[in-house]
Amino acid sequence: MKSTDDSKPATPHNAPPLDSSDKPVDVVRRDLQDSDDDTRAVDEVITPTSIREKEQGAEELKRKTDEIERKVADGN
């Protein structure tokens, strides 16, 4: 049985989303521009850190450890 509510025509499943004034919304651009700090924190936890960033962190820790060991060995 056909619906009797013909106030809006049917839209295809791949039609762009519309805002309240029936203008198309670029949701990808909107989401990329969204600067919600709550979701950014979650994204940083979920998104894996690159291997290069991990290597840089390890190198920095090694430099600091070497510096501390030199100071201890010198008696300072």
C-alpha cells in the first residue's frame, strides 16, 4: 500500500544530505572543520601514532637517559 504523505518527493539513497532549508550539506567538510575538543581527545587515543613519532620519542628518551647517566657518573 502506498503512503498518502506526498509532501516531499522520495530522494535516492545516495542524495546529499540537506539542512533545514533544503540546501545540500557537505558533511565531510563540516566534520573536518569541526573543532570539538572532546572528540579530538578520543580520536587521538584511538588513532595509532605513526612509527616515526614513536621512534622520535624513543630517541629523545635515550638522549635524556644518556645525559642523566653521564651526570651520575660524574657525581653531579
